[in-house]
Amino acid sequence: MPVIQVQALPQPEGTSIPRALHALCHVVAGAMNVDPAHVWATWHTLDAGCYVEGGEHAAVRTQPRGTHPPIARLSAFAGRDSRTIEAALTAAADSLIESLGLEAGNAFVTYDELASGRVHTGGRVRKSDPS
């Protein structure tokens, strides 16, 4: 039950957010060895001008290719080994970069482990990863 939440600036015309989310779910599912139907992804577009990268970069209105990376948060049940987590993080970042036409390295992804008994889904509190 990995969940991916993406926040990013408005994308250039022609960018398909649904296609990007679909690809993101599939690559993360592959990296984590779970059914893609069990991977969920959401997208939140940040208001233009509401994302500032410190230093010399001013607030921008649309997604630049090389700065202001999309910020993604990947949450999944605890218990996966570090290689699986690293693979999922890399797959998610690479997928966003490819789908959004960004420069290499221009994605920010974090991984949060969800403790057993701390997630309610499917009508009950989950005690372990159902995938």
C-alpha cells in the first residue's frame, strides 16, 4: 500500500499529470515488488509564485526544467530493506524527471515508514503490509 503525494508547480502545456502519476505508480510498484493496483498517487499543484528556491531563484510561475524540483513523499508500511527503499526512491525520482521533462536530478523524494497498527484502510487498522 505505498502512497505517493506529489507537490509541484503548474506544468508546461501538454504535460499529462494523470500519465505521470500512472507511470509513477507502476515504477514504484516494480521497485517494491507490489501489485500496481496497491500503489496510490496524488498530485497537488502549487499556486504560481508560491514556491521559492532560496538564494538567487525568485518565485516562478511554471515548472522550470532545472530548478524548483517537484516534491514527492512516498509512504509505505515499515519493514522493507534499505535496498528496496533506495530502489523505490530512485524509481520515483527518475519517473518524475522523465514524465515531466526535467533535467537529471531535478526531483526531491522522501520515504516515510508507516508503523504497523498506525494505518486505517480497507475498513480496518492494518497490522502489516497486505501486499
